[in-house]
Amino acid sequence: MRKVKNCSTCGTPFDCGDNTEGSKCWCNDFPPIFVPSEVVDCLCPVCFKNSCSLKIEEYVETITPETALHNKAKDLPKTSHLVEGIDYYLEDGNYVFKTWFHLKRGYCCQNGCRHCPY
């Protein structure tokens, strides 16, 4: 059931939770990378995306071509929703997939991608 909460970081009110029609909360579009004890309470979409991006960037910095094949991202539940700024960014109208996207896929596609960790 959706309810209005205030972000524990910035105080902005936002809708939180699943709705009565069975739709999942917006936060389910993001990778499940947080341990519940790391977050005091729910974050608004902007703060959540920023926190998620920072955590992913910290993780990506630890990856080398030697460790990329055995990374944790490939074992996360698969989603069909890509998040701009986390999975990709737009450049001149083109999608540029970030390292996180490639790590989630779990292998190199051999297309010479700009941010390929493999």
C-alpha cells in the first residue's frame, strides 16, 4: 500500500510502497544493492538514485579485467528496466552503457564498448 513519506536525507515528501493495483514501488526499478541497516529510512527518488550511483561507482572502482568475470553484479536479479545515470547515459542522442550495465550482463559482447570492464 502506497503512503507518503518524507525522505530521510532531504525531507522531500514522496510516494512509497506498492499500490493497490499490484504495481511495485518505484524503488524496485533500481538494483538491490543496499543492506537495510545502511539506510535509516526510505529515500526519495532523487536521493535514492544518487546514493545508488555512489555505491555503484565505489564498487566499479574495485573491478579489474581480472575480477570482472566473477563480480557480484551479474548475480543480481535481472530487470528489464534500465536506469539512466546508472546503467547508461545519453550522448548525442545515443545510449552509452556504463560499466555497471556490462558487469550485470556478465560477459564481454566483443563490440569494443567504451566502458567495458572486461
